[in-house]
Amino acid sequence: MYNPFPYDDPRPVNRPKVDAGLAKTIVRGTAQSAASLAEKLAGLSAEKTAIIAFDGHTTASFEKTVSLLKGRLSAAGIKTRTMDFSKVYKSERALYNLIDKNLSWDRSEDPTLLFGKIYHGGYDGIIDPYRLQKLTNVLEMEKDGKGKVVIVYGYGCLIGAMRWLYDIKCFLDVTPKESMLRIRRGAYRNLGMKDPLPVNQIIRRCYYADFEVAVQLRKELLQGDHIDYYFESDHEDDLKMMPMATLKAIFDAQARQPFRCKPVYLEGVWGGTYMKKLRGLPKAMRNCAWVFDMIPMEVSVLVEVDDILLEFPFCSLFMSEGDAVMGPECVKKYGGYFPIRFNYDDSYHSTGNMSIQCHSGGKYNIEHYNELGRQDESYYVIVTGHDAKTFIGFRDDADIPEFFRAIEAADKEGKPVDYMKYISYEESKPGLQVMLPAGTVHSSGRNQVILEIGSLTVGSYTYKMYDYLRLDFDGKQRPIHTKLGELNVETQRRTSWIRENVVQKPRFVRGHEGQGECILGEHDLMYISLRRLEFDKSIDDDTDGVFHVLTVVDGDRVRIRSKKDPELYYDADFMDIVVVPAALGEYEIVNLGNEPIRIHKTTLREGFQNLEP
């Protein structure tokens, strides 16, 4: 998510079934939160020196809260001392050697410097042990006094080695979209950096280091209940503070009923118009190319508790309540990550196709990027205009060495490529499902909206092999990854193989056409099962311990609700994507309109525990 459009979709609000009065434990407002903490610290400091810590996700801002807290304490006659935890990081040079040496600097292979290897050393590897010990010694000496408050703030201050020193532990969470917007506003410097890098380099280093260490610490804090107060902190002037018990109660309730995530919208040079109209997006958007409707590490969850609207990163929810959301076997297999991602690609009434591209496989991703596994995808066509095509695989008669020479010449010399000589396609129509195992050359053609469903890879390793000599919004020719594409493309996947393996005819596993469930796509190369539910009035299903993700692909509005407790439900409109958590068990989908309903259903394929990620 390099450049999200700054628009907040207000519609996907979830209302978990929580105890009455829970909202009263939430403090609304930054000044009010500081006042509440000051009152608690005043009581503690009467007997000893009280130490409070503020940690947070990448781009969290501590300054205003710390300043307000100091002001409140000073007004009460309480001495304060603040300590910036970033002072214990290793030197900028040491961090450069630790992190930047793992980033790609070869522009012939990676022209926009996107790629690198994920740093897995955590905050512990970023911290200088000697400096940390000095800070620990100071805090231990401070604890011997009384009538004073020490405020420690900064990314990583809640690591395990430090938590025992604090009387109150606070964590400021930030949603992925807001983090990216803050970076683009110039409000963030990478860990240990004195001066900001160019924005694209800040983002890359965040992905491969800053975000990674923050996500892992947040996971540890949430799963171990190591936080006293959690802050919803997207709006710096309107923080919402809640005790850990309140957060856990909200997450526990939300993880046990169907819910929808809050989408992120992005423009693109090939973007279309359909989603702009359907979702009522701002006129200021040039187009809508991507809708990140349910990309786990990129989206958030809106939750209403009484009259308070809260927003949490989706990953905070599923890392805290993984067993309930995904199922224990899934959590174990995929390391606590939600293993499937969902987005829309909109080229309806656009200027052209998506780029011809491919993705890398599991072994390559693990060796070259320290990633979790392979990047498979699939396309389900929902809406089409005239002459829409879905490109997949090479033609049976394609001269592939000639294709590689042609795309190289396009990149180096600006020569157009007659790509139709080489790339196979299917005529697009609503309901077409194609599977795209890693390495398969593919593209979504002009004049359609597709539901793209991908696998575990958190990053996006898309190698654009040909992009029609197209210019980006800044007037520069878009970057091409011909070398990486040639390394990773599976040249044997031609029309005949495609139609025998990954473009399948629907086969019903219960009921029949119009009233049942069919498999649209399953293959040994992929761990997901792509299905469709078809009905007029209602249909029953059962998670059986593994999450389902449902998308309304035809029809107006449905209610997805628990069979055991019908109060646990979510009402979904056309093209809404809803997570049915593993813990829900038996559920039903009820048609709230009159027209027939088609629901796309995605889940993990039987035996996923034994498949490579």
C-alpha cells in the first residue's frame, strides 16, 4: 500500500455483542486520556516513584500525550522526568549495516528499489545492549524515590527486558493506512535515523524492518496481556484509551461473529470507474484501480461500542484472537498470519489492461526476501464490459524466447510488443474463475472488475514483464522487472495446461445449480478452495473450525448469522467481503431481497496442514 487515497469509508461498521456498560471504561479524547493517567499516577507517586511507558506501532505519535500528561502532573505539584527510548538504539551506521545491506540496490533488476530481505531480529537487535543497561540502571535508581513520575516513551520500550520496570504500560496503535499517510506527510523517520530518507525508501525500510519489528512486538504484547492501557490513536487530537480488559472483551466478541473490514482505495494508471460509482467514492479520485477490501496487513476493522466508534488494525484482532478468527490449525500452520488476501481490481471503462506479470514461488520468496511463502493468486470475474479478457498463461504456439527478447527491447528501446502473439486469454464473463499459481503469467484485461484472491505472502512480489510502454501519473515510463520475471515465470503453463488445470468448470458438492454449493477451483499447487453458494431464500453452512470469507457477487443484500445465536450477524451488500470466523460454527445466509443470490466462498483446502505455504 504505497499511496492510499485519503478517504475513510464509513459503511463497514461492526457491532459486536458486548456487555452493557463496557463503553464507560473507554476514555475519549487526548486531553481526557492524559488527565485520567495523571490521576492514576498521582496516587502511585504518593508512595514511590511511578514509572509509565508509552510504546506504539510504527508512526505512533507520543509527544502530545506526553506533553499533556507532564502538564497535568506539574499542575498537581508532581515532579516529572521524560526519557526518550530511541536513545538506546544502535548508531545510525550500525543500523545501516544491519538493515540496509539486505535491501536491493541494483536498479537493472529492481528499477524502483522495491525489494529486500525482511529483518527478523526484533527490537532487541536494533538496541545497543550497553545503552539499554544504562537506562535500566537509571530507572532502577529512580524507583527508590517517591513523589515523582518518570515517563519513558518510544518504539520498543515495552520489550520483555524492560516491562518489569514499569508501573503502567501503554500502547498506541495505528492502522496501516494512517501509518502510510503519516509517512507521506513527512511525519516519520525510520528507526535510528536522524534525517528522513526519500519517501519511497522510508516505505521500503519500514516494510522490511520498522513494520516487522513493531508487528511482532504488538503480537507479543496482545497475546501476553502485557499492556495496561491500549490507545486507538489514528487521530492524535482524539485518542481513545481503554484498559486491556476492555480491548480483549471487544476483540473476543468481534472474533465470534461475522464482520467486515474497512477498505482502502487506491488510484492507478489503468484504474476504472465501477467501484467509484458503486461505493460513492470522492470525485477527486482520478479512478479506482484497487480496492484493498480485505488484505489482512493493510486494512482495519471499525467497531461501534454503544455510541463510540473505534478503529483497530485487522492484524491486531487476528493476532490477539487467532484461534477464534482463523482456527487453531490455521494459526499453527501460518504462524498467526491470516493466510488469504482479498482485493478488487477495477479496469471497467479504463484506458487499458493491467500489466502482464507473474509472481514468485515459495522457495524463491523465502531465500531472497525472508518471506513466509509463495504468492499465488486467483481471479473471479464479477462485472464485465465489451470485449473483456482475462490473460493467463502462454499460447500453445508462443515463441517464448522471442517474447523475452521483445519485452527486453520494449524496456530498453521503447519498442511496442504484440503481446497477443504470446499470451493466452479467456473471454471474460461474470462467474469466470481462474487460478494463478505462482509463476503463471497473467493480467486482468480492460473493462472488467475482478475479485482477486491471493495467498500468504505479506508483501507484493509482482514482476511486471510488459506494461504497454505506459507512463505513470508522474509522466515517467513505468518500471519493468524483466529479469525477475524471466527467473520466476513458468514457461510450460500454456493454453492447453491452463484449461486442463486452473480454469475449471463448476462442480457441485451439494445441491445443484441455483440451489447449492459448487467448487470453482481447487488445485494441488494452491492451498485455497474457491467455491460458490447459490440460493434463492437461504443456505446453511458450517465453518467446522476454519474461517470462511464470503463475497456477495450477485444479488442485493444478505444477512450472515449464527444458527446458535441469530443476534450474531452481519448484513452484506453487493460486493461486500465478510469474514466468517472459525468460532462461529454453524451459520446461515438469508436473502434480504427478492432476486437470486450468488456468494463467492473462500476457505482453506482440505489437508492444508500438509501443504507448503
